[in-house]
Amino acid sequence: MQGFAHHRGRNLRQWGTVRLRMTLWNVAVLTLILGAMGSVVRYTVQADLFATVDRTLAERAHADRAMAELVPPVIRLKTRTAGRSRLLDPITLGVTAEGSLVGLKRALPPLQPRVIPRNSAGGPGGKPWDEPWDRHSYVRSLAGRTVYSTVRDHGTPVRVLSMPIERRGKVDRVVQLVYPIEGVLREIDALTSTLLALVPLGLLAAGVGGAFLTGRALRPVRQVAGTAARLGASDLSERLPVSGRDEFSELSTSFNAMLARLEEAFNRQRRFTADASHELRTPLSIIKANTSLALEHRWPEDRYREFLAAIDTAASRQSRIVEELLFLARADAGGLARDVGPVCLIEVLEEAAEAVSRPDRPCIRLESIDPALMVPGSGSELARLFTNLLENAVRHTPPEGTVTVSVMVDAMSVTVTVTDTGEGIAPEHLPHLGERFFRVDAARSAGTGGTGLGLAICRSITEAHGGRMTIESKVGEGTAVRIRLLLCPLRT
């Protein structure tokens, strides 16, 4: 036990308790779920914000492109303030025939349109055209594609829309509009910070709650472990409390049923050991007493013959007990009904009746039995089964009584009933019939009660052949033992 406890403690230190492992697994799974959900939320919000910006740029771009397609590209928008480009006032801009900007109504957020021709070598008066906000997108738009991109203009993040303008079926210039997204990025960063702050709190709450719930869920397991630790071969009467209808209540019920079976098995084993020792001690005591008495004095020859006869009877009884115990041990090991074949039922019953019949015993009557009835099994074991039943019946029936053997056949089985007109058995003894060394007479008389193993052997043989034995009895009227066996198909 100390080695087991040491081994168990070492395993717990190495792998941790089930409660800890389940809690860690819950936290790990929740971490993955929260991480995935946070990523999805952040991506969705970011995509939605950028989609709003892109729709705003698209609305403005379509308006500017419609006006720019009516006039030649003579727009110059390059303005400098303190050495850097500045975002113009949030006024919707139009283009006149002379290339000047006119203010329209304030319909959209701040946008910075630039119209860059395909050939931007030089503008009117030799002045250069404004540089594109995003040259890579500008080049792609010259191929006829509308492109959204994000760049930095002097450190300020902006969203750029590049849209081609066609004249005479050919891309002549590209209009680029920008939207400052510094506020959008701040919102996204704030959302990210919030999610990162909430995840640890959620994991902490999940860990504490998971440990609490896991502890409550595993409480029945600890009760099972505690009960198992307190059990011993001397006391198996303790049971687990059963409450609810969950899996742990089923576990407790199954554990209690197992304890009941173990307790019953241990009690039977104790009774068997006590009864076997008693039954074996009795003939040994007889042998010892007779040999000691014979050696104590010189006796007449007939007196020695009495001693030897008593010793022989005791030895025969002991040999019979040992042989029956060996038979039951073979039955427990599944060694019965090995040599199975069709057995003629009438032949087995006649053999058993002939072995038991004697002039000073009750009459054994076999009622009309179909000689074609066949049962699968071992002929020798079935003969022993019915011999024991008839032996037990005639032992408890007066000489003027009758023992009757009848057979009833149904579709798949045959029932053999052995009925006697003896003294009968009290109802309180019926549940114990078939237990090893159980005899109704409390004095355990070897002369009238046998060894107490006959019915146990009968039950073992019956069950080994797939059958069932039942006993009915009334005090003063007699006893009926029914053996139900499988039936072979009738021979034709």
C-alpha cells in the first residue's frame, strides 16, 4: 500500500490532478476561441470602416470624374505650407474651362482630388503637374483599373482611390482622391487594446469558474476514491450516496452494485471456507478417533473390523467431498459442457433412475417420455445432474412415497420436472437452495443430509448447458425441481 501511495503521489506531482488539467484545457480552448473571435471582430470592424471610407471616396470620385471628362487636364493642385502638402478645406471642388477651382457645397468629408494626365512631362506655362498620391496605384489605373490603397503622406496615413478617366475610348488621365484615416486607425487601435485588455480578464474568470465547476463535477469521483480507500475484505458494507440522474449518479449506482456483488461473493467465500473446513474435519476426526482407539488396546478381531469400517466410511465421505469440490472448481473455471453433442433424454433419465433405485427407497416413476427427444450437452454431466436430483428426492421422501419424473416440451426447450412427496422445504430456505454446503437440517447430519453440494453441482451443470433450475416446495406436500434445457431438433 505504501508503494502504491508513493507511486500515485509521484504521478500526481508529474501530471497534476484531473481538476487542474481540465481547467487548463478549458482555459486553453477558451484562449483559442477568444483569440479567434477577437481577430474576427477586429477584422470585421476594420473592413467595415475601410468600406465606409471607400464608399465616400467612390461617391466623390464619380462626381469629379464626370466633371474632369468635360475639360482638358489643366488642374494644378500642388500647394505647400511650411514645406509639406496640406489637405485642402472640406469643400467639394469643380473645374472650370480655364482650369481654376470653384467651390461647391460641403457635401462630403475632406477629400483631396488630383487629376494626373498620362503624359505629365509638363503642364501649362511649363509648370509641373502634381505628383500622384500613390504612384503605384496611378500606374495600375492607367491600365483601366480602379484601385484602392493606403499610403502615408508625410507621416499621415491616408486612403487613396485611383480612378481612370477615358477620352475617346482611351485612358487619358487618372483622378486620385485621398481620405485621412488617422482617426479610423485610432479607432481600430482602441478596439484592439480593449480586446487585449478583456481577454486576460475573461481567461482569469474562466479559469476560476472552470476550477470551481470542475471541482464540483469531480466531487462524486472523490467520493468514489474515498470509499474505495476505506473498503477492506472485512467490511464491504459501505455504499456511495446517489443523487440526481447524471453520469456520476450512474457511476455511483454501478459502484454500489459492484460492492454488493463483492460483498455477497466474500460472504459466500467465507461461508464456503467455514463449511468446507467443517465437512473435511468431520471425517478426519472420525478417522483419527478410530485409529487412536484401535491402537490404544488389543481388541478382538471383530472390533478391529468395526474400526476399519468406520474409517472406510469416513474416508469415502471425505473422498466424495473432495471430488465434488474439484468438480465445482472445474465448473467455476468454465470446464463443463466441453464435450457437447446430441444426448437422448430418455436414456439419461433411465440411467439416473437405475443408479438411485433400491428396494428400501421410494418408487421412481418415469412418465411417458418421447424417446426422440434430444438435448445438446455432455451425456456424463447430464446423467450426474439427474442422478443428484433423484438422489436428493429419494433421501427426503419416505419409502412409501413416490418420485415422479415428467417432461414438457415447447418450441425451443424441454423442461424436466422431478417431483417428490416428501416433507417439503420451508419458504425461508428456498432462496438458499443451490448454495454450496447449504442444508436445510441445521445439525448437518451426514447420515441424512449428504454433503450439501448436490444441488450446487446441479445448478452448475444446468447453467453450463445454457439452462435454468427452479425449485418449488410446500412443507408436508413435497418438492418440485424443474430443469429447463435447450432442445435439439426432432429426428425424422
